[in-house]
Amino acid sequence: MWLEIQIFGFRALWSPYFFLFVAGLALIYYLVTGPYRHKFGGGEKPSRKQQLFFYVAMILLYAVKGSPVDLLTHIMLTAHMIQMAIYYLIFPILIIKGIPKWIWEKVIYRPVIKPIVSFLSKPLISLLLFNTLFSLYHMPGIFDFAKSSQVAHTSISLIILVAAFIVWWPIMSPLREFDKLSPLAKIFYIFANGVLITPACVLIIFADVPVYAAYSQDGAWIQAMSLCVPNGVLQNITYSISGPEMFSPMTTLEDQQLGGIIMKLMQEITYGIMLGKIFFGWFNRESLRVDPIPTTSPSEH
């Protein structure tokens, strides 16, 4: 497969402009949280763990949106689902954990932003917002529309990403005002999240025919490929390619089913890790509590 996709060229495979964008984000983080943090009214420098979280997030961001993985998402639904799982489930966790509290305070507590975040991060609303958007995105009509236009693709992707941050905010917020759920409530929250995302995966796994034109119809596929392959390059090679099956060892239907399974597995693993972290943190806090020494009355002596 690697040799076959070389025909799309360096720019389509490695997205140099997106690499510069991600590198710029990493540089801004270093400067704002490091040597220039006092100019921004900053507090303490981020810990090594926070820095690790952020820089790993930047590596993953480039890996799924700028490396050959992004090109493969227009060829195989399996690659698309791997991208979605990392971009919407793992990436927001790392960013929330990696950015210092004082930056979140300056961003979230702005007069316009705070009431919006307060409303959208209510547990029921945040759950329904993310899972509804994610499920609607994977409806065939909307999915194919998103793959037909750069503006639609970028806009829909960013809207769901914002919802992904919001869905994690009630259980991971570094700001005490938003971290109100008890450990037990957080466990039920994550469990509900896993249940609500299931219909989108089931639709893909159990469909007996390819449901997305972007992976099964030549015209729609070429349109989707134009989102990441420069038009000049694509026009010069379209005569020699028949469709996504030319680059995949699987049939379109097998790829579709595997994509749904991978998405569900990655979601279960991510949520399982978060559940374990919350549960054992709760268990350890409870076990460290010391029962009060019982009082005895004089008559007992």
C-alpha cells in the first residue's frame, strides 16, 4: 500500500503546511508557559507531566491530520475511524491535562465564553451534544457531503472537536467550578457516553452493503481525495486509478465493517482507562480516610 500511495506526492502524504501549523502551536505553548509566561499574567510553569501531555497531543494531531494517515482516511474507512478515535477521544484529554490551570482560567472565565461553557458542559447536554453530532456526521448523506467540500469538511470537523472537548470537561476540568460530579456520577457519565456512541458504530458494522459513496463511487471518491491531494496532482493521475480498492487489501464492505469495529474498540479502551483512573482514585481516597476514635462515657470504665 505504501508504494501505491506515493503517486499522490509529498504534499498530500506529509502536509508540510499543517506540520508548520502544529509546530507553531508547540512553540507558542513553550513560550507562553515558559520564558514569557509572566507577560501573560501566568502562574507556575507546567509540570513535566503537563508538558508531556501537550507535546504528545501535538504529535498525535500531526499524525492523524497531517501524516499519510490523513490521506488514508480518504481511501479506507478503517483509517478514518482510527483518526476519529484519536482526534475526538484521546487528543482532547491530552490537551485538557496539558494546559496549565491559569491559562484555562483566562480563557474560560471571559464574559462571553463562561456562560456558554457553563451551559454546554452540563452533563446531560454535553453527552447529547457530542454523541448526537458524532452520530449525525456518520449518517451517509452528511458524511458524503462533508467529504465533498473543504469548507464543509473543516467546519464539521471543528464543530465536533469543540463538542469533544466539552464532553470531557465535566469530568476532567482543572477548574473546580466545573468539576462538580462525584466519582460515582463520573463513572455513570462515562458509561452513558459509551452507550450513546454505539449506534453510529452499529450502523457501520452491521450494514450489508457499502453505505458511503465517498468510498464506493468513483466520482464521490475523487471529490473526497481532492480534500488532501492538490488538484494538479490528482488530475494528472486520475486516468490510472480505478478507486479506493486499488490501494486497500480489503473490499469496501470489509473495510467498512473493520472501521466500525476499530472505532468501538478504541472507544471502549479509552473509556475503560478513564473509568479505571476515576474508580481507583476514588477507592484510594476512601481507603485513606481515618475513622474517628470512638468516645467512651465515664460509666463504661
